[in-house]
Amino acid sequence: MSVMHHARAASEGPPPVIVVFEGCETDRVQELRRLLQVELGPRFLKEPTEQTRRIHVRCDNGVASVTIDRQPTREVDLRQVKPEVADRVLTLAMVEQLNQLPLPRPDTPKTKPRTPKPATSPAPPSDHVAPPNPSSSSRLALVGALREWPTSTWTLGGAVRLTHGGRPLGLLIEGGAARGSERVGPGAVTLLTVDGRVGAVLSGHVERTEFFAVAGIRGGLGYLQGAPTSLESGMAGRSVAGGWGGPTIGVGCGLGARPGVSLELEGGYSPWAVRGQVAPENWLSIGGIWAGTNLTLGWQL
């Protein structure tokens, strides 16, 4: 959430300020606004001017990050602070950080002064709440993948995923590997696959939860290695390798950004498959209609 609050400032003394809140609860924003009004008085502005200082407050899991203009960010850990005094502690930290900055030097006008606009009635403070992180961003993630293939064979693996783009549309690139095994008739088969996915991501937020859908293509190389379960079977072990791939779709939800965790249900169809015959009546394949689950742990860059 992003909330901007303003008031009128005096013409002399310390510069006026505007305050932007991101990711903070509505009740906390209202209380912080009240406390800052008490501490700073008329230094709040309705609209920014050339001398306005911008305070950006970002709330994330009990830790508030305070940045003034382009100064270094200061983190205030409120997780060990009693809830009834947490807002007061954060307010004092902001005021202290603001007062430590030197006063800006007045700029010498180099051009003709602008003609003042007719005075208008001040608009009330805006209570508009914007979703977090509206700008374009990238996220790098580790993925644990569990998939079921048409012959009821499961593979477990991992991947590295990179997503880029702002809401609502972004790009996903993923690459990884998986392994599984299955006993079929008189033999046992080991499945190995190295694959990747490229797709478009459509996402949105409800409160702090992100919901997303992915549509794209997944494919790669598959390898089947068969071996007889006993010497009496009279069978010999063989292997087969080839390419597979096709369209895929997925839906999921996630929480957080640094770090963040998400769960996705994915399914697809691969018209190109890697197939191996274990016995005259038993086949095993990597391809066809398949389904899977992806558990992701990521970090927003």
C-alpha cells in the first residue's frame, strides 16, 4: 500500500516534508500520521515544492525501512517492541533521522520567476491505497518440482526461475532437472529429464497475497534407463533418449518478496514424447498429459 499525506508548511526554518507509506496497515498509517503531525506541526505540505523532503516508510513483517530523499535507509525493528508503543518508537526514529540532516541551501534563481497561479482551495489528504511494488522488478527463485506422468510415474526435481516485469504482465524463464523411477512388469525404469519453461505471467494482489497465472511452453530432453528386476526374466536392460515438449499452464499464489514463497499447480500436454517398452504390454513415457506442483522460494532483486 502507498499512502501520501500532506499539510501546509511555514516559509522559514527547516524544509517541509511529505511522507509516503508502503506496505503499512491502514490503522498504523493513520496513527503515524497523527503522531507526525504532532511532532512536525506545519512542516507537512499538501503538495511538494523545490525544498520539500520526501520520507519513504516501508513496512515488511515487523521491520520498518525509513529513507529520506537519497540518504541511506535506516531500518527500525519493531518485532520486539510492545504493540502499544511501536508507532511512537517509529515516529521518533523518523523525526530523529530527519533532524540529523543539514538544512538545504537556497537555490539562486537563474531564470525569471514564474507567475504565481491563482490560489485554489486545498484538497483534503488523499486516502488512496495503491498496491505494493508498482514498478517493474525481477525475481530470482529456487523451485522444487513434483510431476506425475501419464503412466502414474512421479519425478522429483529442482529448477532456477527468473521472472521479470511489473503488474499485471511479466515474463518467466525457468530451467531445471528431475528424476524418478518406476517398476513396470518384470523390469524397473529410471526417468531423467532436463527441461525448461518460457511463459507469460499475469499477476495481481489482494492485500499481501499475490495471485498469478502462467501460460507458456515447457520442453527438454528425456532419458529412460531400463533394467530387469531378476535374471530369470530373460530380459536385457536398454535405454532410450529424446526430446519432449508442448504447451503448459499454471496457477498459484505467493506471499512476500524478500524472501517470498509461492505454490503453483501446473499442467501441460506434450505431443512429442520419449517412450520405452518394458514388455510387450508395458510402456513408459515422458510426454502426453502431465500434472505437477511447484514450490518456490524467491528473492526480489
